[in-house]
Amino acid sequence: MTAHGGEAEVRAATDADIDPILALWGQAGMPADTDEARDDLARTRAHDTGLVLVAELDERVVGTVTGSWDGRRGWIMRLAVEPPARRRGVASALVAEVEARLRARGATQVNLLVFAENRDALAFWRECGYRSMAPVVLLTRRVDDPSA
């Protein structure tokens, strides 16, 4: 399944898209969570088949979104669009497609996390219809490192 946003074509990511996705994350200031980013992305693609998407313009990956499905809710984990492709409908097309794919799995709600100081991202998500919930606290723990 592919979708179009402006000039961009949105499709499920393939193995060949891993390097461009990691590069987009870097351009967007979203470093990989671990040193094994390639393996992590491959595992995410295997677990949430069809929810790691890319947008192409002129046969070049210019945007990506990572969705996740926990069996009840959908999640958007990462959205990145290269600076020259911004404000051209690429991010909106990626979001619309990942939401459609999550709805098809049974999701009635999609959640995401945004750093409070990222005003551009907050504005974008609000334009997409996302609203802040009551204050929440993100707690995290590394379970792959006993010393953490």
C-alpha cells in the first residue's frame, strides 16, 4: 500500500531504507536510542510490520515515521522529514498513512511523546489534531544492562 502527500509517495520501509532513515533521524536531532540502531530498526520493522514508513520524492527518501501497535493503542514513535522537504505535506502524508494502518489493526487512539521544548513539533502535532493529556511523567529503565 502506498499513499501520496503532495508530491511524496509514502510506503513501508524496506531493508534498503535503513541507512536513509538513520540519516533522517540524525538530521532531525533524534539520535538513535542505542548503539545497535540498525538492529533495533530491523526488529521494529519485524514486530510492527508495515508501520515503519518512508516518504520519497524523486525516488529519494525524504521522510520517515515509525508506528507501533500494542494491541490496544497505536503509537507514533518517531517522525522526521529532511529540512528541504518540510512544509510540503510530507509529514502530514506520513502521519495520515500510519494512522490509517493503525486504524486497520483496530486502534481507536494514537499516542505520541514530544519533548516539551520542541515547539515546532508541538505545533505540528496540534495542527494534526493531537491534544495534550493531563501532565504525565515518562519513566524509563534500561533492562538490557544490569548496571543501569
